[in-house]
Amino acid sequence: MTKITETIKWADEIYQIARLDKVEGGATGTANIQAKQLAARTQFLKTMLEGFTDYRESTFFKTAEDPDGTIAGRAATPAGKIFRVAQGPEADESFIFYLNADGIAVPVAFYAGKGYVDRRIVPGSFSGKMLPLAHGSNDVVPLWLDDGCLDAAGLGPQLQEFVAGIPNMWARQYLPQKNFNPKFFPACFGDNDVVPLWFDDGFPDAAGLGPQLQAFIKNLVGDGGGGTVSGEVTDKTFIQGDTYRLQYKFARLFVGEQVGIHYAWTGDSWTEKNTIPLSFLNQMGGKYKDPGWISCSTRGDGVMAGITLKTSGFTVYDGDNEHNNAPPRYGAGPDGNAMYNTGSVAYMTWSGVKATDLTLFYYDGTGSFSIIIDDITVATITGGNTGKALAHKISGLASVAHTVKIQTAGNGVVSILGMYGKDASNQSGVTVSRMGNGGAMASDYLNWKDWIAPVASALEIDLLFIVLGTNDFRKSAGTEQYRNGIQTIIDKHKEASPDICICLISPGQCSASGTPALSEYDKTMRELALKNNINFISGYELFPKKYDNSAGAWQDTLHLSSKGAYIITRMAKEKFYQE
């Protein structure tokens, strides 16, 4: 029987016999490779362990007579054992380990010393936010980490040349030389000038989604009709936005403060008619705290809080596309309505105004007028001809129904924009204002946009509902004007009251037809809600996609009945009112 020749050597890897290897013996046979490697490791470990039995006896130092320390080491260390020699405090190696191989000192291992570490990592008090990666001469730091991000003192000539070529190279590859519309701008190009990703009026859009994104979205929102996430139905009818001002009002009520909450509805005839605003009020008990906004609109189906308006000698300004369709010469309320007279005696009378405090909004023209309450003249206003929206406040009235009459002197331009009423006898409760304009498309609000903020800033609105889309759809006005008009309404009311809460509401499918489809207006409203961090209720999703009045949800072909209004106002109450 022959023996394996053992060596004192560390084997970094152990050979594994493969299925197809031919198993042979002998010095070079496959069957003995593992045994030789393991035997070598064993001898190496045996030598190391036996050599470290006592550091005090096996550690030696350099001297003038023994420059490398091995003379003393060999003399004091048995053959086959290990000793070490200290190299000094500034050396790259702290110790060199030697094997006494029959009187010859053979280096077998090294310990890194202070000199090596200091050269690789310069000592210093380093911040976790500013960590040097390299040091140059005179402790200059050319490369470092700044809060985890790579930074440098500059770039050498080769990198400068490379970086300088990047913009031109990028432009050549990703920005083909073409005439681009800034509202419709490509983000990148594929083969044959195909544009897979672009910006449409600042919003990213794409030709489609690849399998990875499709799978991600399906996993995120589910793959059913409405989608499910963790078993919950994805709500296609509502988007949550900012409600802080409203929620803080509820908090004040909860701790016992006497405060009221003011909801207002603006938009088209869905909010100039009283069907939806009254339905919303009835959802919350049917009792007003204050009359709120008192419009110059005279339509009989728009009466709120029992207040009616009669006029004689005044001319109506109604800014929508079916009436004046132009900016007002003498101002308007935030609903686009006003009553003006240019030089004759005229009057207008609101009846049934139950309020203790009134604010009358008027255009400061050339004429004068009197405010008469219950047949008593309480104020005479002389115009200053500034052309601005001004307000006159009246307080201390009894909490009963009043008649408020405006009588012109016939000596110049007088224009009345509306009133705002409050009842101090009711310390808390709900106020619902109607501020819509029948026939209006979203773009019509651009006609009187400059008159919204001066009046709305005094109305103390907590939550504004904006309902628009029926006229835009049936008149095929398009989503661009729709987007711009609604954005203007949002901006002007935010200007008047920066913390106001806003909820957009898209209409249900009426009997009319138009281009684009009503779903596109619903989509545009969703985008506006997300862009502005405001709320959204989809009337389009709440109602059938095909007009059906068999159950009486519609008052006519365009407007909801009180039963249909319940669908929208019930959700509005659930989302924005706390008992």
C-alpha cells in the first residue's frame, strides 16, 4: 500500500468528482485529488496551531545584530514550528510569520500594519455625510461621498472630453431634428421614428403599456370590472383630495365650538336650479343655518331658503354662451349673474330674506342707489366710478324674514352683483348656496373670471362643488376649453380662499349626444382633481352609460329629478359631512 504525499499548503478549493469522471487511483488519479487537498489543509492548520502555542516565546524583534529578527526566531523555535517578527509601528506589516524549516526562516503569513492602513484610509474625523474615498498629495481629497452621493473636486482631461460629448451624443440619439409642438412633445423615439412616449399638454401619455407595467397595474388595482385590492372594491366613483378646512370645522364642532359649515354649488344649470342644492341640504336635515349666497338670478326653479327676486327697470347680465356670452361691462357675481341700470329709476326686491347680517356686493359705477329694508332706507350709496366690486355691510337685523329693496336714483350706472346673508341667531348648522349658471360651459366662466375672487373672498365657503359638463358635451365644445375653464374656477376660488376645499362632479349621461364622448369629460375632471389635489365624484360612473328615464331619475332630457339628484348628493354627504 502506498501513501499520499502530504504538503504544508492551504488548498483554496476542494475538487468535486463529476458523474462523468473516470475514477482512477495513483498520484494523479481523480480518486485521490480530494484526499491530497484535504491532507494539505490539515497539515497547514496543524502547523499553524502548533506554532501559536505561546506568543510571548514565539515573537521576536528586529535588532542591529538581527536585522530581520529571524536569527533569534530560528534559534528559539523548533523545526516545523512558526514564529513571528514584529516589523515596527509605521511598517506596512505589523508581523511577518515564519516557518522554521530545518533552520531556514520561510515567510508564511503577514498581518497588515498601521502604515498600510494609513496609506489606504487616511486618519481623520469624518462625517457620515461627507466621507473621503481617496486622498492625493498634501491630504487633498479628489473624490468623496456627499450624503451617499458621489462627488469630486473636478474632472481630468479624459473625463472632461468624454462628458463634453454627452449632450451632443444624447441629442443625436434621442432628439431627432423635427418641428415639435410644445403642447404635444415626444419624450423618446423607437425604431422608424415611432414615438412610444410623449407629453400631451404637460401630461405623460403613451402608445400602450408593456407586459411588465400591465402586470404591475393589474396587481395594483386588480383585474376585475371595478378592480379589487385585498378584496376591497376599487372606487371608480371618487377621488380623495384636500379636505383639511372642512375636517377642522368638524373638529371644532366636536369639542363644542359653535361654528357653521358652508357648502356651495357652482357650475351650470345643475347648480343654478335648486334640485341638487336642495337635495344636498335635505340629506343633512333640511334646515339652513344661513341663507348664504343670494343670487341675482330670477329663475323660479332656483329659489333657495325661500328667497325670491323681482325687478323693474334693471337689465340682466347672464354671462353664459346662450345669453350675453361676453365679459360683463359692469361686473358680475361669482355665478355670472348681475342686474344693472345705466341711468333710469329702477328697483329690485328680494323677499323672504331671513338674516341678521347682510353684505351687498355692487359695481362701483357713476350712479347712486338706496338700500331699503322692510320699507326703511338703511343706506344710500353714491358711486365712486372706480369700476371695482365693492361691498356694503348691514348688521343688527332681527332674525325674521325681510324684504330688501334696491332703488336707483337714475343718475348713472348702478350694477348689483348679489348678496350674502348670515343669521346670527343660529350659532351652528349647515349653509348651502347655489351659485350655478344655467346653459354655461366651462369656458363661459372665463367671461366673468375677474369678478369671482373679489366676491367669493367674503363668502366663507368651506367646500365648493363644481358641476359642469352637460352643456360642454351636448355642444361638442371639447375637453381643452373644459379643462381651462374648470382650472380657472379652481384658481379664482383658491385666490379668494386659499384653504377652500373643492370637489369636482362630472355629470351622468343625459339623452344628448356630442363629440367627444361624455367619458372624455369625466376623464379630464379626474386629471384636474389629481393635478390640484382636490376631490372628485364621478356622476358619469354613478349613472348608467346609456340615458334611461324609465324610473324617473331625470326631470327632463338634460336635468336630474330629485330622485336622480339623491344619487349624487347622498355620496357627497357620505364623503363630506359628519353627523
